[in-house]
Amino acid sequence: MLDKKALDVQVLHVAPLTSIADYLVLGSAESDRQTRAVADSIVDALSRVNQRPLSLEGTASGQWVLIDFGDVVAHVFRQDARSHYALERLWSDARLIPIPDKDAAPTPGAKERLTRKTRS
């Protein structure tokens, strides 16, 4: 998400609260076009490691794109839509997972954990 300049990216650990997913990834964009570009970037990046989405919704409008990878569900919103739906408030009991600075060295095994998690 960050490579396409998504705004306010958050990762919520929702596994203790629901069976629909283990993690929700939320991000905002400033336009419909940017929303689609961010979503395409996510799908492309995970496709390169053989992770294809189970479902992809909302690309036609570009206001809210949902990408379901099973245990990880990504939501890319146009900023006004994100404010309106306020998933952070809906999932306020979820633990916020820190996102490392893009310039920081990756945590050992981080890519493997995400890949393993999306395969489950």
C-alpha cells in the first residue's frame, strides 16, 4: 500500500473477535484512481508470491475496494468513504499491529509469516 502512497495504513488483529479473518488491513487514497492503483499494487505484490485473492470487490467504483486473501482482508478506501464507514471504530477492540518504517530493515521472517498466513 505504501508504495502507491496510501494514507493512514493500519493493520488490525481481529482473530480474537471474529472468524471472518485474522487481520484487516486498512488504507486510504485521495481519489478513485489512486484507490484502484493501491488495490492493484496489493494484488500484484501478493501474486508474485503465488497468493491470489479469493475475492476482489469495488474496483469499478474505486470508492472502497475489498481484497479478500482469506485470513487477511485488505480495505482500500477513498478518504471520505473511510470516514463514513469508520471500520476502525467498528473494530475498536482489535489490536493495532505496528507497521515498520519502510526504510527500516525488515523483521526476520516477516515475509514468510505473511505468506504463510495468507495461504492458510
